[in-house]
Amino acid sequence: MNFDLSTPILVVDDYQTMVRILRNLLKQIGFNDVDDASDGAAALAKLKEKKYGLVISDWNMAPMTGYELLQQVRADSDLNALPFIMVTAEAKTENVIAAKKAGVNNYIVKPFNAETLRSKISTVFGE
């Protein structure tokens, strides 16, 4: 595991309990610079203010979903190379395919543990 643990991470989820769980899992892995946003629109605003090294976003949120956030990030020339992991409770094949087509770097189905998260992050950073 050689990824940089000082990398700032943005967690995007409208469910505060999930934000807390992700923060704890990231802390277990060794990441300490973790911010959060409650939906895609709030996340976009934060992405314009600070340079993040990774976005971990829930799929189902309102008013802007994680999928729409992914599309916006990929369409923005300043953000389009940003590593993006989608988290969802639904393992629907069409969602995975849609996210892959939209440019997601990895996909995690809930529930998951720190080891699963670590391996997904490792894959994203080419470890």
C-alpha cells in the first residue's frame, strides 16, 4: 500500500451515519484529511474550493445524485482526472455499467469494511 495517506478525501453522502462510518474506515486505513458534503451540489462547491485527491460518493442523494456529480466532475476540465469511487447499496448491473461509462474509477457495494475500502482505494491508485 503506497498511496499517500495525506491525500485529502471528500466523502459525499446525505446520510450522516454513513459519513461517520466512512470517516472511521478511512481513519483506520490512515487517512486524516477527510471532508464531507451532503449532496452532489455541495460537493461540487467544495471541489472548487480545495484540491482533493479522491472523492468517495454515495449514488442515491437529492437534489444531485452521486451519478450526476460524477458526470459533472468528468465534464469539468479542472476535475476530470480526479479519482472517484461510487458507493451504493444497490448492486444493479445497469448502475455499475452506467457508472463505468461515466468514468467512475471504482465501485463499492454496501455493506463493506476497511479492508474492502483499502483494496478499492489501492486499485484506484494503481497499487
